Amino acid sequence: MAVIALFLPALLMVSRAPAGPAQSSAQRLEAIRQRMEQGQGLYVGKNYQGAAQIFEDGYATYPYSAFLFNAGVCYQKLEKYEAALMKFRDYLRVDPNAPDAPKVNERIAALEAALARARAEEAGVPEAGVDLDAGAAVVTTDGGMLDDAGAPPDAGPPPAMVTDDADAMKSLVVVETEPPGAPLKLYQRLSDAAAAFVVGGENKDWKEVSAATSPTNFTLAIGRYHVVVEKFRDFNVSHTDIDVQPGHVHQFKANLSQGEFMAFLRIAANVQGGYLYLDDKDKQRPAWGNTPHGELVPAGKHDVLIEAPGFQPFRSTVDVKHGEQKELEVALTRLNYGIVRFRSNTDVSIKVDGAPKGDFRIGGAPLEFQAPAGPHKIEVESVGRKDFEGTIDVPRGQVLPLHVTMIQKYPRTGAWVQAVVGTALIGGATVAGIYSNKAYESLEKDRQAGTLTDEDSRAVAGRWLAVGSNVGFVGGTVLIGLATYNFIKDPLPESSSQIEKPVEFDDPLKARPTARLAPKLPPRERIAERAAPGTGVHLKPAPVGVGLGLEGRF
Amino acid sequence: MLARTSLVSTLLLASLTAGCSWGRFSDILENGPVVFLEKPANLQSGFGPVMQAGTQDGASRLIVGGEHGTSQAAIYSIGKGETPNVVASRSDFCSNKATSKGTDWCFLAPQVAYLPKTTISTQNDEVGTGCIAVGISRAPTEENGVFFECENGSSFGRPVSNYGEYNEDVDNALKTGQDEPIAIATDGSEDPPVLVGAPTNDLAWYYEPSSNVPIDLLLPVDDEDLPKGFGTAVQALRIADSSWLFAVSAQGNDGELHLYRADGARPRYLGCLGGTPDFARKMTSGLVPGPDTPDIGDSIPDLVVSDRAQVYVFDGAKLADLPPVPTGERGYTCTLAALPENTLITSFGCGSTPATSECSSSDFGAALALGDIDGDGDNEVIVGAPAMTVRGEHGAGAILTYDVDTIGDHELKDVRSFAQGEGGDALGGSVSAVSIGDRDVIVGGAIRSGLVGLFYCSDMVPGPKRGKRCE
């Protein structure tokens, strides 16, 4: 029976709960953090176009106003004033209650004036209502005069263009409470010399910039802030300082029952995807996360264990205070050995530095063996194939895929036959020559004695032996020469190796792909299947995002 | 490139080596010390048992035949120097001839004779040159008898003795093809007498030079039977013009040597020598000690005879001076004891050398010849020993050469054999000597192998006369 599910958009959305891919909260924040930090990095590196694109993409996936502001700053840096204006206006549209709304308006005004000037210079005539000598004028983006909704014509020169520095990027600050729904206020420190914030105190040099209900998020510039969670139900006040860094994502969570903000611990490493174990030295529980990973953690000391295939385990202890945002950057060190993953085109035996390492059988799994990092001599042998000798450089903490192509030995059967026959010929020729010489010596002796007849058969035999000896020597020499040539000749190439790029160790914790199983239906759905077909409408959580769906069965 | 060059060099070197090594075998045989005569194809019954040397106009001739009675004979002009003519100039002597009336048989004699020149009285006194008395046959126009064939193509016959109706026996043999062996000898002069022995009938006779008339050699008593085998071997020695010493061997009983002195047509019986088994089985004659040899040197040939174990050299002059046995005196005693002193110059037996052995069974003396091997002007005695063991080969045979300089003295100077002599060759079954100019060379027949070789080298030959064959 057909099941048609209609998933209607949710009627009630948290205004500041953007729709994103289905992720856990921590993962989602981590993804946002990565984009923000990436964009920050590009901005600091003066790759404003790249940074702008990162922020644009970030907003498209995670529509937080901080991305808009940061993109606008990048466009302003690029003097793409129209684009910058668009971003800043979007920023105010998305977050009209942003604490820095007035300043953003000033920025917008300055950009508009700059844009008008630029256009006037292009045209070569002053725009209507524009007194070029009066300095910057307020000009709408469409080139018309600002109406009464804008600054009055006699409001004075427009504000100066903001010069953004490396700290211009804004950050996303997420504030949560447990339980949610608590009212909170955000204060900004106005002076570095300001005294610590005191709840209920005068708090000179502190200014309230926003009030909201948890969970909430703010787009804040660099600086110190203080968030106060006001009395809520039976819970007392909770508060904490927030030090905002540019282009970051900060997360704060207050456990109202304790009256304290949790600490936030983020651990990053030079290896992405490393397994983090927090307070779990023996890895009794699943990993806390994969680097980089950050979560709210209770204040206090925590044992950190980071493991990654190919790297030496990292152990440390961190101490976080209530509300502290701690980031730990760890440089994992690769293992001092590597693994060679060996393949060949035939059955072979392998030695490394003279020590046997095993055999590889064609059709079987690759032969893997461990070796200390560094250069090693490898010798590969196979019956009927040319031996291979070479040097491999085993990387630290990585797998070195190695394929050795064993070339067949050039058949030497013909050469052996030639050598044997040639040797036999030369041997026979030598014997024949000896006997020929003996015959001659005998003839000479009898000639000296005066008894040698002119028909002595020894002369015939000696002559034939001499012929045979010479033929044997010539033939044997030719064959030996041919044999030598054929022993040396080898048109086939040498056995060779192909070393691929080192790859990371296999991660035993990663699940192997399995066949796709039919989704297991919940019990009530199975019961519904057995029921006679009919119609019914019921609510169902939306598979994506937040919302409710209507499902009908016909 | 280097490999190719090395290979080519090796091949060239091998080729050069090949060329050198083949050639030396031809070189060593070229001008070898022993040269074989080529056996004519028509001689099917052996080669070598019959051998006789002669001289025609200063050039050596050698007559070689196969088995007597069945073979033909060939004549070789050996020539001078060291390049002999080994091909027979003619090889059809004593051939059987087919006629309309049947076959005209010719029986090659075991001992033939060479006549440098003779007058054929039955052919208008035509002069025959280079004639060979080959044996018994029927001449084309003459009677049956001793057959002579000449190198110039002439042939004639001389009637045999009719003593005891021998002529009829010869006639019957010629009709039936039955061999009638005779021994023939001359004294080596240019127109010599011909001495014939017919051992089957115990007869011997001679023809005076250029005569057809057989003159019988009988005992002092006409009717006394001649000894068995009388005429087995004959030898003629020229004493003076028309005066000869004839030696006739009788081998029927113990060996006997009957001597006759013939002056013209009058033969006189001188007596009998003997006393050892097979005495005078073979004979030859010539100057053995040179004419200048004290006591024994003269110009009258000496007589050399052999028995089974020894060779005896008799002074021909002293033999010729023996007093004739008076006619009518019956009986005779064959002995050497009655000889005058120094009539027997010397006698000797076989001598062994490191290469030869088994003298006692060597058939020493089976053939005799005289030759001036060392070119010193006198002849050495050449003795064949066909059963001698040579280099371990039984019966390979050898030829021994002795020098006789003084009475009672002899010295074994040389032993010749074939380098590859095989057992049974019987080298020495026939021997002779031919002149090559400044010296004579030994001719030896290996009568069982059918080989006749000229031995150019000898230990006796002095250095200047050795020639290239003896280098």
C-alpha cells in the first residue's frame, strides 16, 4: 500500500535555530566553527575573496548573521561596495537587534557615500543633490536621493569608512542553559580597565547590549562580554565572562541547578579524525569525539587521550574552570615505524635488510609487515623470475603500498646447450689434437729411424684427427661464443618496483560497509501493515530539520 | 664489438692452426725413407715372392712377381736418385695366353733371371734387350721350354733339357696347366749364360750366352742319380770369359750344394758342400769383400748361401779353383770340412736388436742379396728373416745387413723393418738391391702382405749420401 508522507514546514521555528544538515549539536557547532575559522584564516591571510566565499557558503548552510557581517567586511576590503552593502543590510535584516546595529548602519552609510562618489567620478558630473564639496553624501544604492527615511540632507557629512583590521571578523557566540528557556542578558565591557562584572552592581564601563532567552546566539566582535542568566524558576543566577576572539564560535552552557556555566573544551590536532577519549584512559566508552572536537564539559580536571592510526597516543590532563573556553592544540607525533603493504604479480619471497619477511601469493591478500621508519633494503625472489633488489623508505606511521613486478628470467636453455656442446667439442678437439700430435711424433720417430713407409695409416688417422681437432676447436669456440652472448643477452627488462603514495593506517574503528538492509519498521507501523488497507493521518517527526509531518495511508 | 672482434680472431687463429696441422702429415710422408712399389692390378696372386734385380745400360731394373706358377711378373725402372718410379713399366710378363687351341700356359719361375742383352738365335739372331727368363712356357714359334720375354717386346724360348725325358714332362704340364717350377740364374753379365734348375725332375742345365742348347749338369757318373730336389736354387758366377762357377742346390734331403765349373760347353763337377739342414736353400753371388780387401779381395764374385740358421760367404775364386771330381768317381760327400783354408770367408747367424727378437725362429736366410748399401765399393750381405718378431709383432719380418771385411769377420750393420709392420707381413721373404747412383738401396718384399718397399735409409749410409729421405 502506498504511503504518502507529506511533510509540511514546521509552523513554529526557533527564530534563531537555523535549518542545517542532520547533525548532532556538537558536530554542527564544530562544522560552523571550522568554517568560521577557515574564513578567519583566509581573511588574516588577506585572501579576502576566498574568505568572502567561505562566509557566503557558511551562511548558506548555517544562516548565522556573523557569516553575513564577515562576508561584508571582506567585500569592503575588496572595495566591492555594492556587495558589501548587500551583506551588511542582510545582516541587519536577519539580526535587527544585533548589539552593533547602529555601528553597522554607520558602516552602511559610509559605504553608500563611497559608492556614490565612485559613480559620480565615473560619470564626471555630480549627482543630483550631491554637493561634492560637502564631502560624503548619502546616496541610495540606486543612485537616487535618499528620502526622508534616510539622513536629512543637512545631517552633515556621512560617517567615515571603517578601516577593518585583522580583528574585524565577528564571532558566533551560542549561549545555552539547562534547562532551556532561561532569560539572560549580555553585557559588553567598554574599557579594558573596567572592573570585573558584578551581578547587580553598578558595573561602570559595562553596557548591556542584548537580552534574550536561552538557547540563543549572538554575533559579537572581539572583546570581553559578560552573560548573566537571571533567576529562572527555582534556579539562581548564573553568569560568566565571555572573551570573544575574532572569527570564532564560542559556546556557553549554564547548568542552572549548579548555578554555574559549564566549561567548553575544544581539542584540535594536526590529525583530523583522531579519536578523543575524555576521562576514559582505558577506552571503556565510545570516543568522546574526533579531532577537532569541542563540547561543554564540567569544570575541573579532565584526562585527555587522543589516538589516531599511525600516530603515537597522546595523553594529557586539562583543567578548565567554570565558563572557561579552552582550546587545546595537540601535535600528534607519528609512530616510529611504518607498514609495508606488498603486492606482486606472482608468488614471491621477501627479505628486508636480509631478514625474511614472508611470502606473497598471487591472488591472496597483500603481505603487510612492519618496519622501522627509514630506508631499508628489500630483496624479492621468485622461482623463474629475476630477483629484485631495491631500497624502500618506510614512512613514519603510514602504510607504504609497494608493488613489485617480477619479470621472468630470460630462458637460458639454448645457451646451456650451446655451452655444453661447445665445451664437449673443445674437449673432444683437445683429445683429438693430443692424439694427432702423438701420431705425428710417432711418425717422426719412425722417419728418423728410416722405417716410415709412404702409406703409413697413422698419417691418415693423424690427419683426420687434426681435422677433427680443428673443426672441434672452431665449432666449440663458435658455440662457446654464442653461449656467452646468449647468457649475457637479456632483452627482458629487470624486475621493478612501483611505490605508491603512503596512505594512513587502516582505522579499525571505522565500520566496514555492509549490504543495505531493509529499514526496520517501528512496531506500530508493522501492525499497521497487517491491518486492512485504509486511510489514516497521523503526525510524524520530520526526517530533516525540525517540524512535524502528516502521513497518510491509503 | 669487443666480443665480435675476439670471436673473429679466434676463428682465424683456429683456421691457421687447422691449415698447419693438416699439412704436416703430408709433409712427413713426403720423401719418406720407405717407398712402396705400386702393385699392378693384374698381379692377383701376391706381390713380391719372386724378385730379381738387374741393370740395363747402367739403370737398375727390378723384376717383381707374385706366387710362382700362378702369377705374372712386372718390371720396374727404379731410376737414380731419391725419386723412384714406383709404377711398373710393364706387368704382363709370363701371362697365360688364350689361343684357338686352348691356353698357352706360362709358369712363373720361383727364381727368375734378367738378361740385359741376348741374341735370339731362333729369330734371325735378333737381339733381345732387357729380357727376363720368366719360367716355363710355350713360345709362339719355338718349342716348349724356358720362356724369355724382353722389354723391347721380343719373346723367345729355349728348349729344356731332355735328360730323363724332361721335355715330355714339360709338354704335359703345359697342356694341363700344371706348374713346372724352375730356378733360373745368370752371372749378371750383359750377355750371360743362363743356368736353370728343375727340382721336380732333379735336373739342372745351362745355356751358353745366346745359345739355345741346354747343357746338363750331371754327376761324374752319368747314370748316378742326381740328388732329390737338385736344381731347387741355382747361382752362376763368372770366373772368366766363358768360364763360370755354377752352384746348384738340392733341397730334397739335407741341403746340398753341388758346384760345377763350366768352361764353355764343358761342365766339370767340383764337389758338394753341405752338412747342415737346408744348406744352400738360398744363394746369391757378388763381390762381398772389396777387391782391395787383403787376402780375400779379388774381382771374382763370392758365393753367399744360407741354411736355416746361418749365412755362409764363400770365396768364389777359391771355389772355382777346387779340383774337379774325376769322371766316373761315384758318390760324394757334402761337407765344408774339405774346403781349402779361407774358402769360407765367414758365416754368421741372426742377430737380435732392441726392436727385433726371436732369431731362432725368424727364418733367417729365407732370402739373400748383395748390395753396396753404404756406397763404399763393396757389397754388404742382405739377409731376409721373414718370421722375425719386430716390435712385438710376430712374423712381421726384417731385413738384416752384414758387412764382411776380413776373413772370419762380419758385423751386423743394419736392420730394416716397416714402421707399421704387422704380424705375418713376412718382410724379408724376398730381398734385393738396386742402384740409385752412388749407392744401392735395399728392396724388401713382405711376401704375405703383398708389399714391396725400397728402403732408402740405413744406419750404414754415411751422412753425405743420406739424402733428403733420410733427414
